[in-house]
Amino acid sequence: MIRASLIVVGLCLCLASHVAVAQTSGASLTAAAKRTSDFIKGNIIKSAEKMPEENYSFQPTPEVRTFGAMLGHIANSNYRFCSQADGGANPARTDIEKTATSKADLVKALTESFAYCDGVFAKMNDKTGGELVKFPGGDMPKLGVLGVNTAHNFEHYGNLITYLRIKGLVPPSSERAR
């Protein structure tokens, strides 16, 4: 019994020291979530810039979005998820997937949508990130909603990789590995 108590106390002290180090070193859940979001943001924007404009209308099969529509969908979703995490109204005034068609317009819309999400992250910390907001399926912490957005972006980056590969282009995440 005493041995078990000492193990529990030791684990608690160990955990407390890790939390203290994380707090003093600037490490936080919010900072980690932002780093992950920044990673995928960079790959998506570089993919958008890399694909030639004539391939923005490319779709591997009739059942899936074009490359350009995929970027518009990502931009729309960034606004939707990040405004939910922020607890405010969606600032997007148009359906980007349906209205933007040129490479310049889509790259601009995509970049602006990520900048909006960056602003939401900038206002957040671990405490406010734990606050609940309305979300389909039930209330969710703000950082959870931003995590859903990041996961969504990773999912669609996978689609973008396929589009790029079919067109003979190396995706940004593979370029760095070379």
C-alpha cells in the first residue's frame, strides 16, 4: 500500500513538473495545435501555387471536385470551422467553391481563409481553447473545433496530392523529403 502510494505521488510530481516546464517554456496545447495547422496550411498553399492554372479544372473522375473546387471547399471550410471556434458569424460572404474559378482568385481566397484562422488562433490560449462552443453533434471545446478543421485540411491535402501526382507534379510534402 505504501509502495503504491509512493508510485502515485511520484507520478503526480512528474506530471506536475512536465506541466510546469511546458508552461514556462511556452509550450501549450494551443501552440501545438497552431504548429500542426501551420504545417498543413503551408502544404495546401504551396500545392495551390504549384498547380498550373490550366489544371485547376482537372478532376480525376466526374464524381469528384476539380482541383480548383477542392481549394474553394477548403477555404469555405476554414471560414466555417474557424468562425465556429471563434464563436462568431462566418465572415465569408460568398461560396468560394462556386464563385472563384481562376488560380489567382482561389489562391487569394485560400490564403485569406487561412489568415482568418490564424487570427482565431492568435486570440486563443489553453484556457479559452477549452471553452465550449456549439458544434454539430454537440458542444465542443474551441481547440477541438480547430482540430477538426486541421484534420479536414489534412484529408483534402491527400486529395490534392493525388491531383498533383496525376499531373506529374511532386507534392510539397514530398519535395522537402528529397
